[in-house]
Amino acid sequence: LGFVRPTGDGGLPLYGRKAKFANTLKLDDKGLHGDGDLTYLTTIASSPDLYFTPDTTFGMADTLYNGAATSATMKVPNVHASDVFLRLEPAKDVLLAEVRAAPMVMYDAMAYLHGRTELTPAGMTGAGLVDFTNATLKSRLFQFETMKLHADTSDFRLTEGDTSSIALKTDNVNATVKLDERIGEFTSNGDNTKVEFPVNQYICFMDRFKWFMDQGDLELESDAKTASVNEDLQLTGTNFVSTRPEQDSLSFMAPKARYDLKKHLITANDVPYIQVADALIVPDSNRVRIRRNAEMDPISNAVITANSVTRYHRIYNANVNIRKKREYTAYGDYDYVDETEKAFKIHFTDIRPDTSYQTRAKGRISEDEKFQLSPAFDYFGDVALAAAEKDLTFTGSTRILHDCPGIARNWMRFSGPIDPKEVFIPVGDSLRDDTGLDIGAGVYLTTDDPFHPYPTFLSRVTSKGDRTIISAKGLLHYDKTKKSYLIGSKDKIRQPDLPGDLVSLNTVNCDLSANGHISTGTELGQVKAEPFGTLDLVEGDSARAAAHVSLY
């Protein structure tokens, strides 16, 4: 029993004219089935064997075509497919189509669906993975329109034409792809969405991003607030983090960024600073570029603030190479501002953290630079910066400024920290000038007849054998009120009446005064003398002496 019957050219209506079938119908022990074309709404499918039941039509179709439609009630894309399983459920008014092998070709071959579609009078939905040849979008529920698709929840992958080569990936985003405009728009479904850059070995957290399909570029944005270097660091976090193990999670904040697929280049914008070791590094134009394997481009014209807590030091015009969370190298300029607020530029040629992750910098000042520690002291030599210390350390030569005849203006070697607002320069036991020759600080006595005392104040002694009568060591300071240079301990300089040695040179009248222990250079047998007092050498006069002698 059974029959084989052609439907005629017009075909036969199905399920109250919701669908139509055309070609040949068969009724046999397998049921009612047919070889021909099934038409439903905007879809027509050709099958060698479709099965018809009272509530369902199903079977494999060799080909499927859905014509694009744009109307007030229905907007669907064009779709081509082969080897498709079909299921028409008239009670629900839905046609399900699911590919078995090759994907559905959608939007004039601008997208390929590995999955299924569901066509209803309201439009077309679907699920699976949409391949755009250079990107994929995966979702359990797509809304397909004429030249647009949308998913409330989806996973996005940006590739280089090979889905196994992923350049960027992110999950749980609300996605809208506009095929006519060639733009994809994505929004986080949570506070923010993690975006991974496997080639760059970076991740970031963003609220939304835009994909420019033809260029392969993405623009990313975050609503997170950033803080400048001058603001509380607790007000901001980081949303770009390196996943390269040896970089120790190097991170920074960037509310805006762009990704170039062709170059695999992340350009992070509006970066307020990058914290590396103890320093805050502010990029020029607040821009940072990340290439393959988390390699950050050198940052030119940057500003380094060290350290992030005390912020004692600011280095500008810096060229910085950031390698890890606690490692960078740089060179740049620094302003030494003296007590008169005059700035002297220092160029640091070597800036880097030490083993305790404290930023240190080294530089050298040449004599030609006319550098001054203050208006009273010239300087040339080395200079060092330690971020935790407020004052720079100078290791070189200084020279005082005066016009006193008979007292040469020689350089004096020294090493020590200098407070630019109140300069005290260390003076040691043995004084040398910049050439290594002996210099003195006090009153000396010639060894040759006729014996006579003479003054020295950071000036060379007449002869190496000349005897010191009175001298001082400790610190060198210029007293602007007295217009005098002084050498002694800091307490003695501030309070001359205290015990100790003090030598001063007045820059107005050129008088040299030495107060303290006086060396006679004589042996008195059982009598021990320790004289102390004051020797004044007045320009043009012999020495005046006022001494107190203690005998034992």
C-alpha cells in the first residue's frame, strides 16, 4: 500500500499554508516523505528525503537558501548552506536549520556560521560560532538581521585568518556586528571584561571596545578613573597586566587603548604613570606601546618621580626602558635648585633600581658647565641620586668665590650629600685639590728663615714642609650675614663660642681668623703645653695672636 505523487508546479501547502512543498510525495512503510523543495517564509531548502508528520517536518537538505529581507516585521540576512538538518515545527512557527559539516555562508560571504539558525515570522535567531575569517564570535543566542547580528552574551576571538592563531580573546560580552558599516561593538556584561592578548602576553580589563573589521584594529575603553602622579595612588588601580612570567606582573592603568592586528601592537592611551620598582614613570603624551612577547617600546621624554612615597626627586626629558615590574634603565635631566631658586641642570646618564629596588642615578658635571652648589661654591665632578634620600651626593671638587690677594682659589676634593638650601661641604683631615696637590685650611708657618705665618683657605701650602699652626676640619659653610666662609663642626659654625676649631675667611676685608688648638711644634720636656686661642691674619699686617696656654 502507498503512493508516489507529484505535487505539480505550484507545490502543496503544508500546515495551514504556513509552508509549501514541491516535487514528489511518497507514502510507504517509512511514512509520508518526499523529494523536493521546502519553502518557509524566506527560506527554500532542497532535500532528497523529507519526512512529514502531523506536527513536524524534518530531514537532511542538500542545499538551503534564505533570501535577505527588510521590512517592518521581518529583517533577516541572506544565507546559503549545504548538508543541513531541517526541522519545521508549525505549532511553534519555527524552522530550525543546523549544519553538519560545512558552515552556513551568511551576509554575502562576510560571515560563516558553524551552528544552527531558527527562522520565525519575527526574524532569525541562532547559536554557534560565527567566523568572520579574521575573527570569531560564539554565542548560545544570536539575533540575525539583514546586515547586522547581535548577541547579549558572547565570546569574541580576533585571529589572523586562522582560528587557531588567536591574537585577542574575551568572554561574556554584549556584541553587535554591523556588516554594512564593517564595525563590531562590544560591551562588558559585568563591571569590566578581561581581554587577553596571547601574542603580546598581556591582559587588560575594559568596559567596551569597537572592532574595525577591515583594518583588524580594535579601540578599547574603560570607565575606571585614573589618578595623576600628584594624586593619591589608592584612587586608581591597573587594568593592563603583563602575563610574561619574568616581568612579575608589570602593570599600569590606561582607560583607552587601540590594538593593531597586523602589527600586533597595543597602544595604550591616557596612561597617567607606570610604577616600576620605587619610581613613577609618566610617559610622554601619556602613551605606551606594547609589542609581541610583552616588549614595551622605550618611552621618550618621560618624567620619573622617585620614589613613589617621598617623591623627593623629579627627572625629566627621560628616555626609559621598562623591562620588569621592578627593573628599568633610563637617562634624563634633573634640576638642582639652589638657595636662590636658581636651577642648574644635571644630566644623569645611568638611572636604574639597585638590588633593593631603590632608584639610583649617576651623572657627571664638567667644569665647563659653570655649575654652582650655591652662589658661594663652584663645583664639577660626579653626582649621585638615591631615591630615598632627599639630598644628592656630590663627589668631585668645589671652589670658593673671593678676591683676596695671597689666598689662591684652588679646587678642593670632597664627597658627601649636599642640601641645596643650606650648603655644608665636608672637609677631611687631608685636603687635596683637583690635581692631587696639598691644600690647607688655617694658618701655616714657613720652614725657612725668615719664619713667618701665612693664611690658607682651601689654597695650596707654600711648601710641603710648612708647619700647621692652627687649622680646622669638619664642614665648609658660607655665612651670608657675616660674608665669611667658615670651616669647623656644624655646632661650632652655628655657635662660635663652643669648644672646637674654627677657621673663617671674610670675603670683604680678606681677614682670616683661626680659633682653636694651636700647635707650637716644640718639646718642653716634662712640661706639657696645650695652647688654644685665636690667630687673626689681617691683610697687610703681621699676625695678631690672643692665646691661652694650659701647663701640666
